[in-house]
Amino acid sequence: MDILITGILLGGTYALIAMGLNLQYGVARIMNLANGEVLVAGGYFAFIAYTSTQLSPVLTIFVVAPIAFGLNWLIYVLMLQPLVSRAKNRGQLERDSILATFGLSFIGVGLMLSFFGGDYFSYSFLAVPVELLGNTYGANRVLSFVMAVVICGALYLWLNRSRAGLAIRAIATAPASARLVGIDVKNLSALAFALGGAVTAVGGALISTYLTLDASTGVVFTLKALIIVIMGGVGDVRGTIVAALLLGVLETVVASLLDPGLTLAAAYVMFLGILLFRPQGLFGKKVT
């Protein structure tokens, strides 16, 4: 039970991180390999705010989110929209966006190294035990999980109940058909990309409360987010949440019972299994 709850707590935050990439890839069709650097930047912001002003990370996310939204909007409009406009098919767009965001990730790492150095950073926030079902867990982990549930739940409701959310889902399903019914694909894709970046940065601020980060750790979170998105199904919010929880539990089981160094390897084994036996994702329908 202790391993299960710890895995679920970790998976909740993973869901928030992967939700950002799912919005960017599932809707805007941009495979953002700089996703992890956005996460680390959000963590840096929370670290600086807490250590310099004692501002709670829970309050910091209300500053991080709009800043990340604006920056990601600019990145999409200035850097990625030209790639979308010139792409003749989805394959070309994915190839170009992978190359562009791969370079962007290096720029992000370089900027963070320049401003903050290469040292690991962490801080003590709510590092007190909380008892759940007879076991103790860090209050910071529990709080991060609760915040992730609230944000993921709000996103799910917005995507399924609001007019803009339904339009975004239509773009994710059939962008060409969405244009025929008057949906502004260009602006809504920019909105989805910017919103995905904001969600990822918020996830970084929350995860920094109990994990040690540095400027170069973003690639690890990018890979984990990619695994979750493919497992859950591109554009499928429900699948993303379930896949993130499964990954969190798997990593906790491997770290507790085998070796913490094998967690990433175990994640890739599960990822390969999904690709081989269920490439459409956990809840996707098999194409015949």
C-alpha cells in the first residue's frame, strides 16, 4: 500500500507535466522537445521566489503560469507558426518541429546555465510527514498531488464542456475538418501550445518542492512526458492521466523493490510494450 500511494502521488504530478505536452502535440501538432526545459524553468522560478521572498510555490504558480503562457505563445507565433504554414503534410511538420524544438531545448539549457549555474537546486517546503492509511508521506508530495488533480480536473472539464475546449478537441481529432466548420485552427493551435507550456511550468514549480533539479535534467522529464502521451494516446486527456499514474506506480515499485537506477529502463520497457501491442494508446480504438 505504501508503494502504491507513493506511486500515485508521483503519477499525479507526471500527469500534469504530460498534459502540457499532450496539448502541444495532440492539438498544435508540435512535438516539443523543449518541454522539460520549460518544467525546469518553472522549478527555478519557484525556487528563487521561495528562497528570496518566502513566497509559497502554491502562490508562485499564479505568476509562473501567465509568464509561461506568454513566452510559449511568442515561441509558437514567431518560431513554429512559419513551420506549420510551410509544411505540406503532418510528417513534414513533425520532422521540422522536432528539429526546431530540439535546438530550442539547448538554448533553454544554455540560458539557465548562464543565469543560474550548473548546480543542483532544492529547497525545504512543507517537508513534514503526513499520515495516510497508516503510512507517512511528505506533505509537499501530497500538496503537489492535490494541486495536480485540481488542475487536471479543471482542464478536463474545460476541454469537454466549454466551446473553446470542444473546438480544441475537434482540431486534435480532424484539423482539416475543423476548418470547414469555421474553427480558427491557427489561433486555437497557438492557444493550445501556450496553455501546454503554462501547465508544464506549473508542474515544474510543484515538482520542485520535493525533487532536486538542475539545468540539464529537463530531458529526463521530456522523455517521461513523451512516454505518457504515447501510452495514453495523443490528444486523449483521460489516457494521459491513467498512463501517468501507471508510470508513477511502476517507477516506485522498481525503485523500492529492485534498484532506483532502473526506473527509466522500466519506463521504456512499458513504453515498448505499448508500442508493440497497443500502439493506439490505452483507450484508443484499433484501426482496421
